[in-house]
Amino acid sequence: MPDPLLRWRAEFPILDTCTYLVSHSLGAMPRRTRAELARFADGWDGRGVRAWHEGWWEIGRETGDLLAPTLGAAPGTITMHQNATVAQAIVASCFSFEGSRRRVVLQDLDFPTNHYLYEGFRRYGAEIVYVRSDDSVQAPIGRLLDAIDDRTLLVPISLVLFRSGALQDVRPVVEKAHRVGARVVLDVYQAAGTVPVDLTALGVDFAVGGSVKWLCGGPGAGYLYVRPDLVSELSPSIVGWAGHAAPFAFETGAIAYAPGIERFQSGTPNVPALYSARAGYGVIAEIGVPAIRARSLRLTRRLMDAARASGWSVNTPDADDARGGSVVVDVPGGARVTEQLLARGVIVDHRPQAGIRLAPHFYNTEDEIDHAVAEMRDLVSVAQR
């Protein structure tokens, strides 16, 4: 019997043109996204500046609330931003890196943008500590726990590692950080939309991510979650006029922060990107992440079994509870094989020190998995002759 989730394939036109296995990088565009973008264009074209007061100004808050249930967050706890880096920067700007508590503890397998951002805060007194891993697949949580102490201010951590797709158990990290007075910034970029996330249950202080991957929301719609009890307590220094209590009063000087989550806003919202993101959020919410996760586990298991049967290394954890939605397969000449796969219409990508990344989503079929593996076998065998 075909999986009931496959009825959603018709919602994603690109699936008729190629074998699309790159949702860990850019999710396929839902058909309804065109209608959402047309709504934006019609508003600009027909209403002009009046569109700001006829929905545009509120779209950031509404889009955050639309995403909130997928992340296990309460309404009014998410603000929308250009990308996850901006969201991380806003978090960091809430703190003073002075005195004995000024350490930021990071994993070496974290996404590079997080390293770049927090390294920049050294000039303000931050002490950056990296927890080293033994390979490119998993980052030892025990070492991270040992590195968190009463000198720690922030612990940014990825729920799913970008290079290997490893799913991390972050609950002990949250517990240890809170025990010593530190704050946790959970990066859910590689998880949201394919792995169940419950920010409220986890008790994280902040979460960041973007819409471009498993959420099928396109680029330009990053998000920032702030735990409700912390909202009024914090005063970000990276803030703009949209975070003012009365933005259209255009008061000069120091900001009077808006009440609630709006105080974490920056400047003018990225309206077209927010319209674009809403379509993907709606699809994911209609299906439900638990159903997506169940299908993902079946497809990734099929992919890993086929890769190992072909004699290739799989640089992704084998256990279902230890991996996200992508699988990393290391084949001879992986970068070149990736280029050739793209030429054959099998859309994947390659990462140095890891391998070929393949990411089946709920809209992919078993036949597509088998086809991708068959194409890889052919290309590897040709390269080895």
C-alpha cells in the first residue's frame, strides 16, 4: 500500500522534474507558495504603502505564531528575522561579557556561522571554548557537560549536526547549564520540520533556525524563540525600530522596548520572505511532524542499508534516535560523483570530511531512494575502472 503522505507529492512541482533529495539544504517549494507570493505582490501593487497597515506590519508576529505549534512553543514567543545568524546575534546582544561569567561553550561540529558570530564577541570580553570531537559524525555530549561550569554564560548547541545528521540529546545540556546559571541557545535549523521539537518541554532559553530546509519555507525567514519568562527580563542591544513600544512615533534616543516578544525585533520586516514561509509552515502543520518523522526513518533506513550493501561508509549514526533526516554516504571521489549525480537529475550535495548528503523528505518515494543509489553505484564503478 502506498504511504498516505505521498498524496502530497502533487503539491511540490519540482518532484516531476528530478529526484530531489536535498531537503536538508533547500526544501522543495509548495505549489501554494506562488499564491502566497501573489498575495504579497497584489498588496504592493494595489494598495501600496497602505499595505503596511493592512497586514504587512503584523505578518512577522502572525508567521511566528503559525510556526510555534511545530516547535512546541506558545504563541507570542517567536520573532521572525532575516536568518538564524541575526537571531543568534540578537541573543548574544542581551548579555554583558564581563566578570567571571563570560564563557561561550561551543562544539567543534557546530555550523560554522555560530563559530564566526561568537568569535566576534571576543572583542567585548567573551571567552570562547570549543569542545572537540573524535570524528566528523558525533560530538560527545559528556565532554560538553564537563565544559559547562559557573563561568559559562551561553551554550549554543545544534539539535541536529549539519555535517553528519546526528541527532543530539540536548536535555542533559539544558539541565547542566541551568544548574550552574548558564543559558542555552538551541539551533533547530536541521531538525524543525522532520524531527519532533518541543521547546517548551525542553525548557531551552532560546532557539533559532530558518525556514529554508525541512520547513519548505524558502530563504529569508529565520526565527528566534525566547522562553516566555525571560522575555521581559532581557534587553537586546541589537534592536531596531520595529522593537520600539511605539514604532510609528519615531522617537529618537534610547529605545523604549516594546512589551512582549516584539522587543526582540530589529528593522523593517522581510515581508515577501514571510509570505513565502507561510505556505511551507502550513503544509508541515497539516501533515504533522510525527508522521513526517516516521516516514523519514523508513526512508533513511532504506538508504543506509543500500549504501552499506554497496560497500560504502555511512557517516551518520545508525540508531533511529540518534539521527535527523539526512544520511551522509562516503564514496570514492564523492565530490566528483556529486557533480555527476546532479547532471543526471539526482539532486544531492557534498560536504568535505563527510561525504554525499542525501535527505529524503515525506514527499520522496522508495523508488527514488533506489534510483539514487543505483546511479551512485554506476558512477562509482565507472570511476574505479
